[in-house]
Amino acid sequence: MSSLVDVRPKILIVDDEATNLQVLRQILQDEYSLLFAKDGAKAIELAILEKPNLILLDVMMPGMSGHETCKKLRVDPATSRIPVIFVTAMAEEEDETDGFESGAVDYITKPVSPAIVKARVRTHLSLVRNDELKGTRLQIIQRLGLAAEYKDNETGLHVIRMSHYSETLASALGYSPEVAENILNASPMHDIGKIGIPDSILQKPGKLTPEEWDIMKKHPNIGAEIIGDHDSFLLQMAKSIAQNHHEKWDGSGYPNGLKGDEIPMEARIVALADVFDALTTERPYKKAWEIPDAIQYIRDNSEKHFDPGLVPVFLDLMPKLLEIRERWAEK
């Protein structure tokens, strides 16, 4: 009978002294899967092969020092994201500075305290897990956004372009890099509710009947329901964008007829980005508009469809927006 796969976090311990390896082994073996190396070269080899979740690295080793080993791990894309904690008897402030400059995330001094080792390891593995969860969440959001585009006869390049337009506008408006990045990552979900609209309506080549249009206008609320309520600021923003990006400044939009400042800022930003990309991209049912015509449309619809405070900022960004358009052009 085959043995079960060890799913415990994997830690690589590197030290040229067998006694030190044994001490750390005794402290950590009950909670973690352990790998061992006695020099920097072997540590790098194991890190590439085994992809540990964390590395505990001695500084003073014959041949390649811990600092040199850490620097090599940092420049290799295969190992650059693995956190390294130095475990060393070198306890001067200058030594710690050297360690952090070479790429370590923490510093434990010898002789080690079992409680400190366990606490530091747990802390940094928790940070790794948080990064992995964030990355997974972003991938799911992007994939769901792509699913909506397949449903709507559009391409994934549309959501890439309009999300970068949205991020660029948010940054120009003075939002922090974190908020602008959240808009970048949340905006691909803007049309996720179209998954709930029948294909006969969504892909109809001609004009929709009033009854069909009433069904189409349900997709923002469907999108909000799909995303749901979460503590995550990113998913809260994704829900707000999905529900409100078809609202218009003059109150003539849908689904709730919000007007002016009642419309969340992130939805006003995405509305501009989404319409600009829709106008300037060829679709089976229309040709792409020329850029000057799209710009004139946006000007004409300031205070009607679009926030008049955003329009001049957006148009001033046109050189950057056209660079994004070129970078993610339709094939």
C-alpha cells in the first residue's frame, strides 16, 4: 500500500555543522517536512528541485557563504519568492543589516530558542500562505472575467485593456497604488453577470426588443449576486463595479438609476474605460471607431453618461491609453 503524500509545509535547513542541523530538526520535525543541506551549492540545488516553502540558512559556511547563497536564490526566478531566514551566531547590528540587504526576511541568533524558531517559522509561512491565497483569488477573478467575455462574443484582451485603462485613470486621480491595483484586478469582473443572460439575447445580431432589453439589464445585479458579500476589499470593489458600471451620471443608466455622486467612483472609472474600449474595438456587429470619433463621443457624453470630473483627466491620459491599446491589440 502506498504511503500518503506529506502535505506539511516544506522547510530547507542549511548549515555546515551536523549538530546545528540536528537541533533545528528536533524543534521542527513534528510540524514540518524537512530537507537538509550542508553547503550553499547543495541548498540552491534542493531549492530549485524541491521548492521549499521556507529556508533556514546559516551565514558562516565554507565555500559559498549564506549571504552569497541568499543573493543567488534571489536572482533566480525559480527560487526568488522563497523566504529565507538567517540562523547565525553573528548577532551584531551590522551583521543583521548585511543579512537583510542580501535578501533575507528575518534573522535568528544562535544558540536558538525553540519557541523563537517556531514563532518565526509560523509567521513567515503564514505570510507565504496569504500571498498564495491572494494570487489564487486574483486568478479566479481573472478567469471568471474571461468566462463572461467568451459568453459575450468578446475576447480576453478586452478585459485586459479596460482594466489597465481603469488602473491608469485611478492613478492619475491620486488613488494609492494599492487602490489602483485593486481596480485593475476587480474590473475584469464587470460583466460577469452576463453568464446569467440567455445566449439568444446576448448574441442576437439585431436590435433587442424592449422585453429582451429588460432581461439584458438584469446582468449587473446577477453579477453582484455571483460575486456576493465578502470581507475582502478587492471582492467588495468587484461587486460594486459589476453592479454599477452601467449607471450614468445623469441618472438614465441601470439597474438602479443612480445619479452623479451616488454612483461609486470605481464604477464611474470603469464605465469610461469600458466604453472607450468598446468603441475603439472591432466586433462581429460593428467596425472599430477611429480614435478622434471615440474621443468626441466621450466629450459629448460628459455630464450625461460620464462623470464630468473624470472626462478631462481621461482624455489627458490618451497617449498612455493608446500605448496600452497597442500593447494588448487584437490579433
